[in-house]
Amino acid sequence: MSSVKIENVRVLDPINKTDRVQTVFIENGKLVAETANVTETIDGQGKWLMPTMVDLCARLREPGQQQHGTLKSEGKAARDNGILHVFTPPDSKPIVQDNGALIHGLVEKAMLDGGIYLQVIGAQTQGLKGNQPANMAGLKKGGCTAVSNASAPFADDDVVIRTLEYAAGLNMTVVFYAEEPQIAKDGCVHEGFIASRQGLPMIPALAETVAIAKYLLMIEATGVRAHFGLLSCGASVELIKNAKAKGLPVTCDVAMHQLHLTDNLIDGFNSLAHVRPPLRSEQDKALLRQGVKEGVIDAITTHHEPLSSSAKMAPFAETQPGFTAFDTFVPFGIQLINEGLFEPLEWVEKVTVAPAKVANMFERWTEEAGWALLDPKLEWIITKESIISQGKNTPLINQKVVGKVLQTFAV
């Protein structure tokens, strides 16, 4: 059996909470004791070795939207960027995530085509129509551990309560991407000066915070385990902090781009900056960073949404929201470290151990996780050619970034 020797590499191990420079041997994606059967030796001087990452929210576009991405293209993008475990919301087109039998096929195809461990979040209501609970027992049998209605609205709050009770009885997690439809309406950007000047329809922070506050009351009443994905507002952090202080079974995450980018990018009707939830204010960004640092926000996700070039070519409000994000995830993480928000091991924990625990798959992840070798000082330019994902939709095109995964050692 062949193995790789990496000399003098900085090993960031959040499982054992160790950070040290050493020489390691990797065999079939696992660290092993010294062996004579070495087929490749790598100079790890100045490089970091970390476990492969867990992504709690990425849309891979298959089935049904292969013009934007496929399990093969996005699986390769995730894997080459050090991400082996990927959770995807239940809003593919057509929606198949309300059928446990079909979900098993998606998981197998993701491994066969893209080499990743796909975790499908099941549909909370039938067809995501918001009227009737989905067959959650069947979804659980098909391998789902969580359900969500993604960004689709519910017919009324009674439906929400019934689905929470159903999920609680099955010990399944409910994932909320909180947005109150009556407040968000037809908005597409953060409610602020730039949106007002450009006359763009707005999504106020209240759309998120009102929804979170309402769902927290329902969570308290039903006892369901819940996760709030893709927080975008500083006030949301305070709501989650208070809920955790009360002992409610809630966790949350934030998209990496919300820790770096703000609504300044929409100036000039830049449709590449159109994402939902929208990029918000500098104050929101600062409070989200504080929430991650303090542990109120449990994990950082990519919120990867690859799109074809035509999806961004209409007038701003008519374009599809979303960023391609697998390729920029590590550079953005390195930037957080370089700006002093995290020590390297702290950041690694937020993208590996923390999301694995949120997803209640820590033991499984430790068995399936490989290792990623990265260069934290490698400078490169984000171009359409350098992006591995099929989607090239990012407002960071032609920007210089630092940090890149050089090789992924998968199990």
C-alpha cells in the first residue's frame, strides 16, 4: 500500500487540539505511523495540513439545473478545495428531496461523479409547497437527518408547527433559512443608502429577525432541534445568543462572504453582488464576525451557488442570486486569520469539527475525513480560468487573494 510523506508541515488538528510542525505519513487519506512504503515525498515547509472541511450549505444544481453545475463539476470543485462533506438544501428543480428513495441515488451519484460525501437536507413540506408535511419518516429512512423548506414560504404558521412536531418525534433537525415573506416581498438587496439611491427593491433586516423570533417561539414550544442557516444580520446574532442562553436546542451558521463583503458591492447595479440573503452593512459584518469569534455562530459555510453567465445578465432585480464560493472559501478563511480574527486552529475548527457537530455526524466525519494540504501564503488571481467550479459568478473576479489548497488526500 502506497503512502505519502510530507516533511516539516504545520499540522492543524482540531480533533486533538494540536498545532505543530512535524513530518507525517498519509495512507488512503489517513495519518499513519512512519512507513517504508513511501511513493511520494512532499516538502511541507511553510504549508499547512488540516482535515477536510464540512460545508453546511451548497447548491450543486443537479438534478435539473445542469446548465449551472453538476455533481461532477461541483464535486470536483469542492474536493479540490478541501471540502469532502457537503450538505445541500432541498430546492433542486425538479424537487426530489421529498422522496427518500430518490435521495439515496443522489448520494451515490455525488460520490461516483464528484468524489464527495453528499448530505441531502430533506423537504419539510411536500414539494416545498408549504401546505402539507413531507413524509419525514421516509426521508429519514432514505438517509436524511434534517429537513428544511429552504427559501419557500409556508402556507401558514400552523403548517410550520405541525412539521416541527413531526420532526421532533423523529429526532430530526429542522433547518431554517429565515426570511419573513410579507416583509421581504419582492426585495433583492439590503435596505440601505445604496439600494435607495439606485431604486432597487429592498429586504430589511427585519425580514430575517422577525422570522427568527417567531421560529424560536415555535422551537421552544415543540422542543425540536433546529439550525438557522446563513445569518446575515447583527440583530440575528443577539436573538440566537439569547435562545442559547435559555437552553433552546439551536445552532446557526454564516456564509463566509457575509464576513467579508457588504452592500457597497451592489453599487453600479453589479449583478455579481446579488445574493440572498443580501450583502448587508459594515455594522452587520462586524457583528457577524463577533458572533463567530464568541461562538454564538457555530460554523462557517460556503453558501456555494454556481450560476451560468446568462443568469447574471438581466437587470439587477431580475438576475438570479448567488455566488460561486468553493474556490474562495480558503482564501477568505486565511484573510480572517491574517486580519487577527482567528488563530489558524480556531478557523480550522469552524469549518471542520464545528459543522460536523452541528450536523450530528462528528463520529462519522472523523472516519471519512481526509486531509488537505494548503499554502497559506500563495498569492493568486481569481479569474474565470482559475475557478474550478462550473459557475464563475463572483464579484471577486480579477482580485488578488492569498491562500490555496494544493492537494486533497481523501479517504
